[in-house]
Amino acid sequence: MVVKIKIYTLGCKVNQYDSGKLASELVQAGFMMAGKNADITIINSCAVTKTAMIKSGRMIKLAKKENPKAKIVLVGCWPKAGEIRKNMAGVDLAVKTGDYKNLIKLICKQYRKQSEIASPVNARLAMTDKGRYFIKIQDGCEQYCSYCIIPYTRGKLKSRAEKEIICEIEQAVKAGYLEIVLSGIHLGLYRSVMPDLIRRPERMAAKINLDSRLRGNDSTNLAGLLKKIIKINGLGRARLSSIEATEVSDKLISLMAESKKICKHLHIPLQSGSDKILKLMNRPYDAEYFQNKIKQIRQAMPDIAITTDVIVGFPGETEKDFRDTEKFIKQIKFSRLHVFPFSAHGKTPAAKFPGQVEEKTKARRAKILRQLSVKLAEDYKKKFKGREMEIVVEQIKQGKMIGKTEYYFEVEVTRKKIKNKNLKVGEIVKVRY
């Protein structure tokens, strides 16, 4: 009997990677990934906000509807975030984040299959349907922003061994993935010891030089790892996912500027342009520090794409605070915004702060910034008109090819304009924008 399993995934790129690795290990153990009518459904949940938890609850119901006879397994951040009992109707097993190997053993034991877990160095690739390969190199967070539950659900900083990461990327390149995206919960602190500055954010990062305290030596930091990754034979290019402004070191900037194999794109969360709100959020910088860091990055890489996250309607955010944020965003000229109305998990400090903002006000502010994001994105892309660029092919359909540039925006090209008619998803091709 072939046991069929379906995995539903919500949340961040780290969750997506975890689901892919889990699927890969289960297939190796003799199970089959299925669409519907599975014997086991696994929901890889997100609990970063109250809204995310509601979506996770809906996903449980959807999984039950699509697979009425299946056992329901809940994994991800929600099982450790609390407040799950009343929303767990139909869940047969809840497994906390990072306990996936034990989950595989439990499933194998129930179905009398031999559990075969690959050694870290010979780790199998995560299953993915994307044209780019996302690899988790770090997990955990100790920053304790007042609105975020992640330090409680994912625990302390943990970094994967360099040898293990290099091996997995080499396998991914051999499998045809030419762009590798490094991801993590706190990517910039790869192999770093969390400094007191971040544990106690009231000591503003703008007041001191963070570079030496955050990094350690070249062999144990993100820049050191990147140096080795870009030397891998056959690699097309590497990209960093989200990284904090306080962790973009001088060495990292220099390496990115010098190497043609590192995408000129950084996603640096802002969250607010108001110093008052940043302090309430327990963010480890102020607006001046953030602005100076962006100036430093652009001096080295004038065309770099800088995207960001912004939270609107944080408790205590007045109309002036919001307008300060809007003005700051226009000054920085981000190439894209991810806008989130405040929706903190109930167990975070911010959920209990005074000055909670009305939902209508949050929605209005979010709409304003999303409209601004569209304009910023269009303004940014205009500077590349007529330039030849390399894109990673992500979709080929209806006579068109869609791919992502190193600057993170998408380009759509008709197949007639592409010389190589046998292009596949994941390949890198030159196009004129």
C-alpha cells in the first residue's frame, strides 16, 4: 500500500524550505506526495501575527475538507505559540518547529516503513516547484521585537554548518538551479553570537559601530560564507533574503559590490519611519541610522534594489507618526514595499499596548502605502529601460517567458524575442528590458 501525504505551507521562505525538506525525506522513506485524498495531511503553520494564525486555522479546515479520511498533523510555529486548543478541531498530532525528524520517524513507525534520515552533509534537496533554490542557512531569533512571537516559537539563534550548506548548494546547482537564495529567520547573524545591544534594544544601534560585535572573523560570518558560495562551479548567482540594517556590514557591502555573482538586491525591514514607534517596537535602530546605512549601501552600489517591510497602525501610531513614515519612505526611495496592518499575536507585549488603532484606520494607511509602493516600483524600473539584463526563468506559458532580474523585479518577454527556443524554468537568459 502506497501511503499518500500532502503538505500545506503558510508563511515565510524558511517555512517553505522546511516543507520542501520534509517532503523530500518522506518520499525517500517510501511515501508519495499527493494532491487530494491523502492519507496524511501536514499543515506547516505560521503564527507571526494574529492574521497568520487565522489563516492557519482556515488551512486546517481546508485540509480536512479536501482529505476527509486523512490524519491531520500540525507543524510550524503555531504548535509552540499557544492559544491553539480551541482552534485545533480535527488535528490529530501537533509537532513543534524543528522536530521534523521525529515526525518522520513517527509516521514511518505507524505505517511500518523503514525510516531513513539523510546525514546533514549528504542532505537531500528540498522539493520545490520554483525556478530558484531557497536554502535555509540559519534559524531562530533573539531580537524580541515587541510585536513578534518568533523568538518564542523558533528559539535561540542556530546556524547550519558551512560544509553542509556548501554541499546542498552544489547539489542544487547540479540539479539545474542557477540562482540560490540564502534565507533564515535572522540571516545577518549567521554563525554570530547575539550581542547585548540586540537583546536590549533600548541601547540604540545608531550610537555605536556594530560591525565588529556582530560579525566575528571572516570564516564564521555571512560575508565569509558568501565568499565560498560564489566560488561553486556552475553557480549562476546568489541572493540574500531579508536582513536587518544593523547587520549589513562593511565587508558584506564590499563583497556584494565587487562580485557579479551576488544579486544587487537587499530586503531590509524598516517597519516604521517614526523614532517613537521604532522605540515602542523594540527595533535596534532609529531612522537616522537606517537612512545612513542605505546611503552607504548606495554609494557602493548605486542601482541596487532595496525592498522593505512596513507595519501600519502599531499601537500609539498617530496620524503624524504615519505621515513621518510615509515621508521617510519617499526619501529612501525603496524599490518595493511589503505593507502589513498591525496584527500582533496575543502573547506579544504589543498586543496589550495602549493606543490600539482602529481597523479602518489601519486599512486606510495600508492602502496609501501600497499605492505608494506601486509608484516606487515603476519609478525604479524606469532606470533600466533599454538595458540588457539577465533573468532567471520562472514561468513559461502562452508564448511568454517570465523571469526575475538580479534587481528583484519581474520581466515578461515573448518567446519570439528569445534565441534559444528550448529554454527551461530555472535557466538564466539575457534580455533587453
